[in-house]
Amino acid sequence: MKIVQISLSDEEYETLRKVLKKRGMNVKEGVREAIRSWLVENRDFSDDPFVKLEPVNFKLDVECTDHDKVLY
């Protein structure tokens, strides 16, 4: 585990503290949650094998109005 230290303006800190107090969280919990959320939102998917998949051509050329005929 690593310790991370940041600096906030007095206004930023007070706003953060008030929001977290309403949620029943302390500053440590709130900052940790914010970092986790940011990491999820900014994840790099370039090495994800699912993202690298090429589209599959099933050799069916179907109009969207005919999908029931093909499926059933």
C-alpha cells in the first residue's frame, strides 16, 4: 500500500468535506472512492483482447424488417 498526499485549496477541502459528511464518509474514504471511479472511467482498453476482436461475418444479408424470418 502506498500513501498519496495532495494539496487542496481551503474552498475545495471544505466543499469536499461537506459533500462527504452528507454521505457519511470521511475524507480518506471519499478521496479513495473518487480515485477508483476515475481509474475505471479512464481505463485503457487498447490491450483488452475483447476490444481487439474483429467483427464476425455470418454471411447472412438480412434487412432489419426480415429478422423474424431468420430467427424463427
